[in-house]
Amino acid sequence: MASLTTLEDYEPLVGSDTIERVRVKANQLDDLYVANINSTYYGGGVAELLSSLTLLMNDVGIKTE
């Protein structure tokens, strides 16, 4: 079974400095809650992107739905 992608999986591509900057910026959103809204639940590019984006946002501690 494949594991979910985490932010650290991108480190070889973008470098550790970029990963650290993302984590610092995510910490600034600690008290907020992000709701992703899209007109279609399935299909389409935005729906596909939001699924992956939500998982990565959760990985850095941003509360999403």
C-alpha cells in the first residue's frame, strides 16, 4: 500500500530551505481554518488539485476541509 505524499517528499526537488519556509509560513496560519470550495465535487482540474493540496496543507498543520 502506498503512503500519502508529505511535504518532505518534495525536498529533493525544492531543497530543505524551501521546505522550512513553507513550514514557517504555515505556522503563521495556525489559528485559522481553511475551507476549500469548488463548484464540482468530482472531476475537473480544480477538484483534483484540491484533494492533493488539502492533504499537504494538513501535513503542515493547516486545518482544512
